[in-house]
Amino acid sequence: MTTAVKTERITILGTPRFKAFLNREAKKEGKSLSELVRQRCGDKPQNEDEELLAILLKEVGDAMARAEVSLEKGLTDAERVLAEIRSAA
């Protein structure tokens, strides 16, 4: 795995409170402020827990889509049966 060389400087402006927040977060995670920002803003998950959470979220979304299709089919079938019962009466 090749790691890109970090050669570009990025300057952002924020409040002293925001900078203190970033410094606290970096310290809690035992990394530099730059590394914290790169990890939180990058495409890759920060850690294994986040990667697993992303997988779980996708699985839940897929399951919800399947459940919605199934529910719609069940409602359509129920309406058809009710219509048959009404027409037979």
C-alpha cells in the first residue's frame, strides 16, 4: 500500500473555540491535529469500528428496501383478496 507524500499546506480559519476543540479531539485520539483532520475528512474509515458500522448501515438499508417491497406486495395481495370477497358477497 503506497501512502501519498503530504506536501500541500491547507490553511483554514476558525474560532479559538473550534481550534481548541480540534486540539482536544486530536489529543484524545493520540494524534496530531493534521492527522485528525486527514482521517476525519478522508474517504477511508477512521478505524475498524467505523468500517463495520458502514457495512452494517448498508446491510440495514438493503434489508429495509427488501422489507418495503415485501410490505407493498402484501398490501396489494390483501387489497385484491378484499376486493374478491366484496364482489362475491
